[in-house]
Amino acid sequence: MKTIYQATVFIALILCVPAKKILGQQRVPVPYYQTISKSHDTSNIQTGRTFIRSLDTVGFYNMRGEYISINPVGIRRRDSLIVKQILEGNVPDSMKYFKKIIFTTDIVDSIPILRRKHSVEIQVLPDYLTIGTNEDFIRMPMTPQAAIEIADSLYCSLPTAYLVDKIADAAEGSIEPFPFRPVKDRNCQPYVFEDSNNAINALFKVKCYHFGQIINGLKKDVILSCKTNYYRELKDGDSTSCAAKDYTPEGTSRYETIYGWRRENGKNIQPSYSKHVNWYVDYSHGIRLIYRIIKIDGKKYDIYEVLQNSKLYRIISDEKECMHKYFLQKHSFPMK
């Protein structure tokens, strides 16, 4: 019996070992969290479960306690709580490190910059933005405005659709997406965020994955796109009915763009989609950040500068035009 038990344990361990190509992924500290670690106040740390349940009445009710499915004032308040937790460092330890991914572009004769291959090196957070401790955490959906505020503070960027695919190609494993049936606005409620997170964690356990690995099938990514401007301020009077029908070069778009949610067969559930207003959030949305300093053929670039360059942008984006400068943050920082 002892021999059978030992053999069973050995087989289980083999099944839970990540693919060899992933063992070479290098972890790189997130500079922001290294900076705040010494002065970090741990008195306000909340577990994921505690935090998500504190949001039950935030974002969906007005000052009179009346339920409103789209309430910009409440959504801003909810976003501010999310941003505060993440920027104070209330995230699992593995989210304080990037994983380095290197890929080679394909040759595309019709696009001059892609007539030869390019080596691209990016550093990505291993999972979607998360609040909580190592043992009790929640992957936190949020508006793109909140995501951009966090990204700017961490010297990061949202990915393009093309980069979402490249991150998926480098994943250490996959789970089958776990969608919830839409019933009115139920999927926008915090308790569904928690239910979705619990389902993902259960699927991780079945596959012997652990938090901190890059795994496919978790969420749709909120992405950068030439169709959307996330720096547009959310106004109290905004509503679905007054959302712009199109974007303009002045940046009047009030939409967000989502993409991805790769199935185990390699196909994405969500094509690039820009019809949700930019304060819409549901359980399926995730925010994965990329460090703004990337390397192309060994040379360092700010990812925002690449996306605004009419030639270079095609190395990290498959859209038909480059990003407008006002769609990206104006400030810069020294490349390290």
C-alpha cells in the first residue's frame, strides 16, 4: 500500500509541474511597490473577502438610499476605494513582481515595419489587478479610469489586443472560462465579482495552478485602443443615452474596449468590442498591466511613444492606426 501511495503522489506532482518554457520566466520587482514598502502602513489592510463585501452598497445607491444601476457618483466612490487599496500595497506578494515575456513578431509583407522579424520584451503582472492578502484575495473589476490611475502610478500601461494574445501565448496553463448568465444588472454587482473569483480559484485548484502564474481563461482584458479615450472625465450627468456614438480626435469617446477571454481551445470569447460605456463594469472584466518600458530589438522604448509612432506601433498593435496622443497620459518618466 505504501508503494502505491508513493507512486500516486509522484504522478500527482508530475501533473502539477508547469510547462518547461515557463520555468525560464524571470520575475522582476515592480519599482512602485519597492519604493513604498518601507513606509507602507499596514493598519488599513483588508482581505479580499472583507473588501468586496464592503462594496455591496457602494456604487449602486444614491444619497437617499435608492437603487440606481448606473450611478456615476457612486461608481467614482467605489473606484476611489479600489485605487486606494492597490496603491497602498494591499495586494498579494506575487502581484508586486512582473514576469518578463519575450516574443518575436511575424513577418507581414504588406506592412513595411513587419517585413522583418522583431524581438519584443515586455514585463507583465502575472494576474489581473487584485486586492487582498496571499490567502484571501479578489481579482477586482473596475472602470478603465480607475485602471489608468493605477497604471500611471505604477509606471504601467494597459495592453493592446495584440499584446493580450502574446501574453496568452506565453501562459503557463489555462482554464475554461466560467461565464455567468446575465440577468438585468446582476453581473455588475460585487457579490458576483466574488462568485466569479471563487470559481476561478476552484478551477486553479483542480488544475494544480497557483496564484502568481500566468493562466488563460480568467477574464476579458480592458485594453488600449484607438477607439477609446480613458482620460475623459466621468461627469455626474453622464448616462448611456448621452454616450457618444463615435470617438473624435478631441477624445470625446465615453466607451471602453474589451478583448480576449481565451478558451482552452485557443479561441477568444470576446472580439475587440467598444460599445460599453466607460463606467460599465462587470465580473468578467480584468485589468492586467504592462510596465511602460519595453524593449524592441534590444532597445528601450516607452510603450506610449511606440503606440503614437505611425510606423513602430504595428510591432505591438494590430489596429489600423496608431494611438492619438491625447488618448495617452502626457507625463513621462526616466527609463531605467
